[in-house]
Amino acid sequence: MPFEFPAEVIGMPKNCLVITVSGLAGSGTTTLCRNLARHYGFKHIYAGLIFRQMARERGMTLKEFQEYAELHPEIDREVDRRQVEAARECNVVIEGRLAGWMVKDADLKIWLDAPMRVRAERVARREGTTVEEAFMSIAEREKGNRKRYLNLYGIDVEDLSIYDLIIDTSKWGPGGVFAIVKAAIDHLSPDGDTGSGRDPRKKKMEVV
């Protein structure tokens, strides 16, 4: 059944929760988001879904639109804008590398991580490549993405200070990661601060 957030939360409609899940390739963000959506009845919003919608709007195939987006940085901005717009809905889990940065007042911001080798092994299994090929591809893509995010928004994705919950997913399977996040959601304090107004001195929860 859908998650029911305490009705007494000031300024928040009943049954309304916004969660962001971010992480690097192979960290398990999509699996976690799908499990959260299935368990709580959340709507799962992710960049890939928005990207496909935009391709259809322009009458392009996904491959054509990907090539177009590489030459038009405004596409990245539009994808991010639509993610922020989606956060106006209730009971959504938003998956994206910059979701935690873009949705400043999310109720819970999660970052998933794992050692590079572990992530490369996962990506290699998923895409049918060698671990070495996956390792090099991930390293190159992440270097380029970091530079692009700095240029577009002045955001350093290696700055994890904005996240409430950081999990090393190499230590648990999908069920274990879900159990950790479920416990965080089920015990989320209605008095907790959200968004950019948080006290930066507050200790974050890190599960490594």
C-alpha cells in the first residue's frame, strides 16, 4: 500500500513524500528505485524516461535524439527541469545523478556508491562486455560528466555533503539495500529539515 506520511507535518500535504536517489553507474540506483516504487506505490521518475519522452515529442528515434543532445547542452537542462517539475507531485522517487541537487527540498536524499571494480563488474554483466571494457567506459564517462556538470551548473558530483543517507552497495544485495532505505523512510522524522535550509553541521547517516 502507498506510504502514508504523518498528517501533522507542517506545510506538507498528507500522504506526500519526495525521495531522490543518486549514484554512479553500477551502484544500484535503478534497482532500489523500482523496489521503492513497488513497495510504497511511489511514482518512479528517472532521466531515461524523460529523455525518451522528449525524443517522441521531437519525432526522433532514441539514437537520433542522443546524437542531437550531444550537440545541444540545453537538452540536459530540460531533462533536469522536468525532474524538478516532477517533484511537485506527491509520493515520487526521483532517480538521477543530479536529482539530490536539483530537488533541493526533497524529504530524503540518498546516494548509492560502491568500489569502481564492483561497479564495473555489474555493468559488464548487464551490458555483456568485459570488466576491463566496462571499467574504462565508466571512468571516461564519469570524468566527462563531472566536467559537464561543473560547466552547466557549477555542481561537483563528488561533493556528497547534501545527502542524508549514503550506502556502499557492495556490502549488501538489493534486498539489503532496500531494507536499509525502508527503515530510513519508515522512521523519517516529521520534524526533520529539508532542502537548502538544513544545518550543514547536522551529521549525515553513512552506511559503509
